[in-house]
Amino acid sequence: MNGGLTGMKKRKQSMKGKFKRKDWQFATLTSLLIATLVTFLCWAILKEPPGEDLTAEALAPLFVQSGVTSPVTAILLNFRGYDTLLEVMVLFLAGLGIWSQATVDPTNPLVFSSPATHPTKPNFHGPGPELILATLVRILIPLMVLVAGYLTWAGGFQAGGAFQGGALLGGAGILLILAEPQRISTIPPALIRFGIVLGPAIFLLVGVSCFGYGGNFLQYPQPGAGSWLLLIEFGAAISIGITLTTLFVGGRPDPKRLKGTDQP
Amino acid sequence: MTITTGYIISALLLFGIGMNGLMTCSHQLRKILAVNLMASGVFLILIVTGFGTDGSAIDHVPHAMVLTGIVISVSTTALALTLACRIQQRLNRSADETAEGNDDD
Amino acid sequence: MTGINFQSGLHILLLSSGAGLPLLFVLFLWWRPCRKTVYALLPLTTLPALLIVLFVPSEVVVEVPWFFMGGRMGIDPIGRAFLFFTALVWCFSTLFGQASLSDDPNRYRFFGYFLVAMAGNFGLILAQDGLGFYLFFAMMSFAAYGLIIHDDTPEALRAGRIYLGLVIIGEVLLFAALLMIAGMAPGLLFSTGQPGTGGALLFVLLFLGFGIKAGALPVHFWLPLAHPVAPTAASAVLSGAMIKAGLLGWLRFYPLGLSNPGDYGEIVIVLGLIAAFYGVVVGLGQREAKTVLAYSSISQMGLMTILTGCAMLTPTYRATIFSVIALYAIHHGLAKSTLFLGTGLLKSSKNQYSQRCWLTAGLIFIALTLAGFPFTSGAMVKTALKNVSGSLAPPWSGILHLLLPLTAVATMVLMVHFFTVMPTGKASSSKRKQWREMLAWGAGLLGVVAGLRLWPEAARFHYGILDSAVLWNGLWPILMGSVIGWLIHRMALRAEKESIFELPPGDIVGVEGYWNQRKIIPWFTSIQQTPPGDTQIFGTPGFISFFSKYQGELGKREKILMRWKVIGILYLTLCLCLIVLFAFY
Amino acid sequence: MIEPASLAPWLIIIPLAGGLLAFLLPSRSVLIGLSATVANGLLALAITFYSINTIPLEYALGGWPPPAGILLRIDGLTLVMLTMTAITGLAISIYAQGYFPARIGSGNGVSRHGPQQDFFWPLWLMLLAGLNGLFLAGDLFNLYVTLEVTALAAVALTALSGKHTSEVAALRYLLVSLLGSLSYLFGTVLLYRACHVLHLATLGALIVSSPVVWSGLALITVGLLLKTALFPMHFWLPPAHVNALTPVSAILSALVIKASFYLIFRFWGDVFMRILPLGGYSLLGGLGAAAVLWGGIQALRQKRLKMLIAYSTVAQLGYLFIALPIIRHDAGPSSRFALVYLIISHAGAKAAMFLAAGNVFLHFGHDRINELAGVKDALPMTSFALAVAGVSLMGLPPSGGFIGKWLLLTASFASGQWWWGIILIAGSLLAVAYIYRVVRHLFTKAPGPSSGKRQVARTMEASSLFLAVLSLVMGIFAPLVSKLIASDAVSLASLLAGVVP
């Protein structure tokens, strides 16, 4: 009996070894192939100077009509605004996807939970936020929100815009949650949902309301395109901030844990 | 050897290393990071493409594309991490309690 | 196309409603509120087909470009003959089925399949191109499955499964044949007149593909299984009308596809001859009346197969022989379907002596007709058959001259056997229902008596009723057959059995133990002998367990392909391959 | 009269708005989801109806023509894909409307199945937006974004069932589709470097062969091949499709796979056909042939119904690739048309099969093929749907699959590439065999009293039957679709000349 067991173990081990050896060969082959590909790409790209740039020249006179002076923002929100709309939707989709997969305990969002399981070892707990952290957070977060607002607004004429502002807002949110994880339980989930949807919805609404001005989808009415863009940018920034925070949290607040404390 | 050449080579190296990681690393987290590396490589190339040669006008379209690409990359990474966490959590749990109710469908 | 006058418009309407009206009725049967009304109107579905036979001239052709890659519908002489009896058989059977199934809970489902099969049957006759024929043929074949399994008994399901297996095999064969024809011929139109360039392979594909439906010999075994289990109305159309679709397929496709049909004529004649006698011999071993009739159909189809072979052998007489085949099909279609309907009626008429007498008398008349009794349509086709065999090349004219009367004898023997196993009434049904059934049957009987006489082509074959030699030629096989049949019956009685030797229905698949040992049938159709008490009637077909032998190996290979590293290598190799291909382009 | 092109953006607006709303108001998600899919279906039909005589059409988003802006482009192929997505999606939505309550109602599952329903609808609507956007896109980079929208939504839907296996499959699916889309993006960048144009039609006209373009196109192609799960890179498909919830499996197999194939078809059959190497076509065709055989054989050995259907997808995808070399050598539109027919009839039949399998699973609590006896009595409509969809997958007339295979066969023989024809026939025989494995159980009685676990709603059975019957009778409407495909190139009559002169 014992002998049989050890025999089986040995066989398993030898099989494992066989696999390991094969794995090593596979890995080498993969790396070699990648090296070949990369070398070829390197040769191809370096050999050939980039083609004549027609787009940049064609674009130059159009920037005036875009309503903003920053070329990147003009392309991002006006010329290729449709791409950006879909991109905002991708972010929304990520939030949606994560919410559909996982739930978190709203009283301690840094611990995963799921309907079938219960959190075992909370890895972040203590009597409350420490003093230094709390103070820092109290000073930093309003500042970050302020800077985020500025960045978003500045996007119209220089580097900046909704994504930069939104990223900062997201950073503020993450900081807040790290410092005071319990805080999230005080926010009603419906409000979070609203915050996530706000930016994409504004973008879509603005796009649709362009029909009312006789234009195509996302064709902002010509005088004052800038203010439309600003509206979109602020909406997007808020939603990006909230969505990034929810991405960090990694799940929807579990309603059961919100309501009943006696849940095992 | 200009600065563009340096950018291009490092971008391609990033892409290659990322691809290698994705295909040969067995840990899921490494795979996710590897995909991020690949994305960075592609973005770098995009940025270089916007540079413009010898003082000609800078092409801003690739820059806008990079911004879009980054947001998409963040989104996919977040989803991938959540999935990986869930999977790991289950594995940990099933190591504790082997008998699990059979799920339907 | 601005000058469509009223008449040609009417023709076009008729041609498209031939298959269209039954399909339209199916839609309305599905819709609950108007089910009852539609059910009452069911016999109307055959009306357009009958009107086409009567009124639409042969040169009218409807092009339906929106339908299935462009269809073409029309009616040529041979199509007209086939549509004539097909429409009549469907008409009588609809009348009969409408009455006999009037209290069946699943009657709407039944008539759904029934009408689709009807549409397919009419459509394939009207179709003037190969694809259209194939489409309607497939439609009919698959819908017939629903008719066979209607009763949901294990036997019905078994018959249905065997039937369906054969249908699918047949479809694949026909598909391959059609492809070959499409590959060589300029088109698939039946009226081109140019022979194809196909060889032996195409012949085998066509013979088996259509032979399955026509009950040709090696692939006939579904018939005796399916006919007894289907409701009476369904077996009537199966044996009366649908079986002839395979025949029509041969007639249509041999000239279209084969470069030299004469090469295969002799094979076809031999197979037909074997079928003509084989059907009788195996039929004698049966104890169920409908099964006996099914074997009789196989035997009769054998005769029509012989005629097909004759037409292939002598292309000069092809047109004449085709019209003889059409006559035979009309005669047999009407007679056999009425026999089936009568058998069904007998089953349900308990304790009604006078009705049973009438029924038996009618059935005896039809049996005599089948055997070629003078003054009946059977005698007409026998004479025509004799004319044809006389015009053949030396060896075959002699052989057929000798054997054809013997087939009549054999038919009569089988008919006597049929009467000895005729069902006694088991269940009695309501008076009103029986009257309606009788009415349908009576209409069928009228068709048997008058059908061929109404057919103008029949007048071409003078069969000299009053000639005493002809009279004797018609009578002696019947007398001889009756005597032999009676003797066989006596022998069976003495052995205290219902028939002298007993064979399972579906002969070759029936002898399951034998074939199971040889593993041939199970390999294809998964028919296996069931241990008693096992509810799973059929096991795994062999060709699937063939794969399961390599199950582990295949799984291992697939597992290797599931690994990231392998995928990475494949992915990169593919990418590099593409680049290399670019470089050398 | 409405200008048909101006309807196009609504195909994206409606599902996006529906997705946002359904997420915002979880309690109304079913209503929102259903009305959005219905509106989407009506809209797709309206666009097809209005623009059938005026295609190709273009719509400048934001009013900017290229090179600055992005165009939506509508041609015959787009219309067919949009309509296919709309109709199949609508049927699947109606199925889902009954599916989730059936699972919720079955006892212990409220905690898990309730949220599944709440999240299914927004995710599915976003996926629909992604698909519509992808079919409409006329811009290389915009295609990347729509690909990502589609992929993210599809991954989230895959993982929705909450099982461990489905999460593992979803993560793998995500990584695979990231590898694919990053390759695509890299290819896009390289092409942009060479031409500085993103508008597809301009790009196709401008592009000249050079090493950068080679590598760009090669990267784009392999990325898309991986996403289309062409053999031998199909490894992610069966687990993802099998472990997902039933409506999700149907969506993934019928629609999502087609999206990336649509791009391959666009690039290899249209935009870049001029500079792509002949050998590449043969390579893809060869892999397609291998897929047909391998997928068919693997389907034969599966023990579970859903697994069999998934491998059948692998096999059926092979047909689509076999069509590419035939199209390359066929001047007329008939082989193109054949390919489109294979795509749409597979969508209907495969969705019907998955939905029917879902019904079987709901009713019996398992989908082991060898224990399916008695399905006919318990679920008559479902078993009928299985049989009919099976007939369509085998490619028997009058199914759309038949038309597709028939035209491909004749085209392959006509262009002297008979070997593809042999593969097509062999694949059909394999399909007959594996479908027969399932269908034969429809004829047997249940061993004991019916062991039904759950009631299956009539709508669920009906939607699967609807799709099956649709894919079966699709052949009858063939000329209508061929008109779309051959709209500007060749008239209907000369197309049919190849079949019925």
C-alpha cells in the first residue's frame, strides 16, 4: 500500500519533470520567435521613414473651428469625439463588469466578498484612521479636487482635460478609501451608480442634442462649441474619478451586508 | 542614432518582453502585467509617430489615440485584476473546504 | 412582361399555388383561432394541383427568381401524369385522414407534417430544375418522418429513426450527385435535352439516393417498418404517392446526368426483377396486413424499376416507355393507396357485417386489378408492359416475356396472402366518422375503376378486350396465383401458423442478431438488439464509438492546444509566416 | 422621407443609452433591455429597407469628413450584419427575459441570480452597441475601440454565471482578446506610420507594399484570427462559451465571433485585397480546413451538449476561412454571397442550438448527451428546434447553410480549387455525424417518469424555435440578401447565372 503510494507519487513527479523540461523548451522557442519578430519590426520601422503626413496638414486649418485651442483636446473631443465617447463607455463598461463580478463588504471595502463566501481575514483593520493619515487626507483631498477641476478646465487651451482631471479625482477617491474604508458604507449605492453614469450620459445627451441644432451626431453647434465641450469634460471627469475609485474597490457594495449586521 | 531610434527600439523591446511574459509566465498576475507592458510599447510607438520628422508639424492624432488607448488599457486591466482576484479567492477557499455545492448551469 | 393576359396570369397563379396552398394552410393550422375552419377545408389543398393537371398547358413555365436561387415551375407530359395520380391520392387520403383523425388530440400536428409533405410532393413534380426538385424532395422526405412517428409507439419511433437515417444518407448522396451534375452540365434544367457526362459513380449515387424513396432493393427496408405504424392516411400517401417521387427522380436525373444511361440499364432491370420477386417472397412471411401491402409495393416498384431500365437501354423508345411508366405509376398509385385506406377501414369496423362485406368486395376488386384482371387498369398496363418488352433487344425481350406473367402470378399469390391476414375489426368508431371514411374510400375506388380510362395517353395502348387470347393471358396468372396462394394458406393452417414461414418486418434489419454480430448495421444506424427491460432501445452508433476508441488520444492532443505556451508559438509562427508570404509575394 | 444614413448613429445611441439606463435603474433593467433591443431591431430593419437602393452610404460623425473625423459606412455587408445581429439579438433577449426569472424562481438562487439579471441587460446592451459600432465603423482606430467595447462586454458576460470555471475561462478570454487587440492596435500604428490615414477606404487606396505594411497587416490579421478562434488558436473558445449562461453562450457564439471575422473579411476580401499575398489566402484556407476537420472530430467525442455545440462552432468557423481563397480567385460575387450566407445562417442555427441546450439544461439539470432520452416529450418545441437547427448546420436544403455551401462548392470547382470542395463535403459529413448523436435522442422515450427540474417558459422554447426555423428557411430569401451583397457590382440575374442559367 505504502509502496504503491510512493510509486504513484514518483510517477507524478517524473511526469511533472517531463512537463517542466518541455515547458522550458517551449519557453525558449517562444522567446526566440518573439526576438525574431521584434528584430524584423525594428529593421522594418527604422529602415523606412514615416510616410508623408497628410493628416496633420489637413487638420491644421480646422482647429479654429473646434471651439478649443488645445489640438489634442480638439481631436479628442471634437474631431474624433465618437472615439472618445466609446472610450468613456469602455471605462463605464469596466466598472459595470467589475460590479457584475464581485461584491465587497461596504463596511470594509478592501476585503473581497461574494455571496457564497464570507471574508475570513480582514487584512486591513484597526481602530480607525491614524491621526497623521487623517489630517493629511483632510488637507489633500480638497486640494486634489481643486486641482482636478483646474486640469479639466485647462484642457481647453493646454495640456489637460477630462482624463487628467478624472485621474486625479480617482486618486483622491482611492486615498479616501484607503484612509477611511468604512466611509463607503455611508454612500447609497444608487448615488454611486448615478455618479458612474453621469459623464457618459452627458456625453451621449450632448451628442444627441446636436440633432436639435440640425447637425450630425456629435456635431456641436458652431458658435459656442467650447462650452459644450466643457460640459462634456466636467461630466466625464466626475464619472472617471468615481469609476476609477470603484475599479480600485473592485466590486459592488453587497446590499446584504449593508442592511443586516447579523449576516455570518 | 537619433532619439527616435532609441524610442522605437525600447518600445519594441517593451512589446516583445510583454508578449514573452504573456506567453511563458504561468502566474495570472504576471500575465496581466505583461499585457500592460505590451500596451506601453504600442503607446510609445504611437507617440514617436506623432513626433514629426525634422521640424515638420506635430501630428496630434496619435496623441489622442494614446490617451484613448490608456483609458482602455486601464479598464481592461481593472477587469482582469478583479477576475484574477476572484479566481485566487476561490482557489484559496476550495483549499480550505474541498466540498463545494455543485453549481447549476 | 407587360402583356400578361388573364389566362396566363391564372396559369401562373395555379402553378405557384400547387405547392404554395398547402404551405399556406400549414401557417393557418399553426394559428389557433382559425384551426378549426382550416381543418374543415383541408381537402381544398389538393385542388390547385388537380386544376393544373386539367388546365395548364405544358409550355407555361413560371420563373420564380426570388425563390431559392431562382426556381422554375412548369408541367411537362411526364409531370402531368405524375401530378394526376399524386393529386388524386393526396385528395382521397386527406378526406380519409380528416375523418379518421377527427378526434385525435395531435391531429393538427399530423396535418402540419402532412401538408408540408404534400407541398413537397407537388412541388417536386412541378419543379423544372434540379435544385428545385432536390429542395422539394428533401422537404417531403423530412416531413414524412413526422407522419411515420405520429403514434409515438416504440415501433413507430424505431421505424422513424431508421427512415430518417436513410433519408439523411439519401440526401447526402443526392447532394453529391447534384454537385457532380452542376459541375459538368451548363445548368440543371430538365428540358435541356443534352445528356450529361456522368459515369458509374453518378449512377450509383442517383440510384441509391432516389432508390431509398422508391423502395429499391438494397435500401428498401424502411418501407415495411414505416407503413404499418403510420396512420392509414399517411401509409396511403407513402405507398401511393411519395414512393413514386423516387421513380420520378430517376426519370428526371438519369438523362440529365448520365452520358450513356444504356450502360446501366441491364443492372437496373436485374435489380428490378429481383425486387419484383423478393418483395413477394418476403411478403409471404409477414403477418400484418399493412406490412404485406408494403412488400407488395416493393415488388410493384420493382416492375417500374424494370421499365426504367428498359428506357435506359433503348433511348429510341424512351418517350414511349416513359409514358408506360407513367401509366403504371397511375395504376399502382391509385390502387395501392385505396388498398391501404380499405385496410384501415376494416380495422375500425367491428360488428358491421354489411359494411365489411362491401369493403371486402372492394378490396378483392382492387387486388384483382393489381394482378392484372381483364377489363381493369391492371390489364391495360400489363398489355402496355408487354408491348415494351417486345421492343427490347434479344436477350431481354425473351427473358421479360417469360418472367412478366410470372410476376402477375406472384402478385396474385401475395394478394391471397393479404386476404388471409386481413385484420378483423378491433375498434369500432362512430357512425358518422365511418361514413365519411367510407366516402373517401369509395372515391378512391372510383378512381381505381375510372382513373386510367380518363387518362388520354392510355388510349394509345390497345389491349383488345374481346380477344380471347388476351382474355386468357390475363386470366391464367390470376387463377394460378389464387390456387398457389390457397395451397400456401392451407399449408400454413396445417402448421398452425398464420403464414408458412415467418420473417420479421424489414427483413434485413429485422434479422437483428445476425447483423449485430456482423456489426454492419449498428455501425451506421445504431440499431442494436435490446436486452429485455432496457428502455434505451438504441445504443451508440458504431461510427461514433469508433471515435471514442481514440477518445483519450484526441483529448490529449486538444489539451496540448489548450496551453498558452503552445498557443504563443503558433501565434508567432503564424505572424511570421504571413510576413514571409508578404515578402515573397 | 428620412435620409437613411441619418438613422445609422441611432444604432449606437439606442443601445448605449439603454445600457446606461439599465445600469442606473436595476429594477427596470428587463423592460429597458427589451425595449432597447426591439428598437434596435426595428431600426436595423428600417435602415435596410430605406437604404437598399442607395448603398453605399456614409455618415460623418461630428460633421467632420476624413481625415479629421470619423465616418460611419453602410454597405450591403454592413446591412446584412446589422440585421443579423438585431434579429438574433432580439430573439436571444426574449429568451433571456424568461431565462433569468426561471432561475431566480427555482429556489435558493435569489442572491446570485437576481444580480445576474440586473447586470446581464446593461452588459448585453453595451455589447450590442459595440457590435453595431464595429459593423458601421469605417475607421481603423475606431474599429479598435469598438473591438474593445465588444471584448470587455463579452468577457464580463462570460464571467456573469459566477462559477469558478467560467471565471477562469473569462480571464483567459480577456487575455486572449487583449493579445489580439493589442496586435491589432500595433498593426494599426504601423499602417498609420506608413500612410498617416485612418479612414479605411482612403487607406486601402493609398497603401503600398513595404516591410512596415507587411508587418502591420500580419499583426492585424493574427490578432483578429486569435479573436475569431481559428484553429489552432481556438483553445479559449469552448471553455468560455460552454461555461457562460445560456443567453450569453448564444450571443458569444452567434454574434461576437462574427465581429472579428467580419473585420478579417473586410480586410482580406475588400480593403487590402490588392496587396495581400495569394499564399496568405491559401494559408488561412488551409487552417480553415483543419478547423473544419478538427472541430468536427472533437465535437464527435464530447459528452456534453454545450461542449459539442461549442466545438461545432470551431468547425463552422473553418468554413468561413475556406471561403477566403475561393473569393480571392472568384471574380463574381457569388462566393462572397456564399460566405455571407454561411455567416448569417450559422448565427441563427447556433444561437438556436445554444438556447435549446439551455432549455434542456434548465429542465433536466444536466446536458449529458447520452442521457437526453425523453426530451421530445418534455420539451417538444425545444427538441424540434434542436433538430431543425441541426439540419441547418448540416447544410441540408432549404437552409441558408445549404445555399452557402452549395455556392462555395460550385465556385471552388469552377475556379479549379476542388480540394476545398472535398473539405466542405467532409465537414458536412462530420456535422451529420455529430448532430445525429444529439438528434437520435429525440426519438427515444424517457426511461422513467419525466425528471424535470424546472418549468421552461414557452417564450424560451419559442425563441429558440424561431431562430432555428429562420435559419432553415433562410435559403428561400437568398436572392434578397444577394441583392444587398451584389448591389452595386453585379445584377441579380448575372449572379444567378452561375446557378440557374
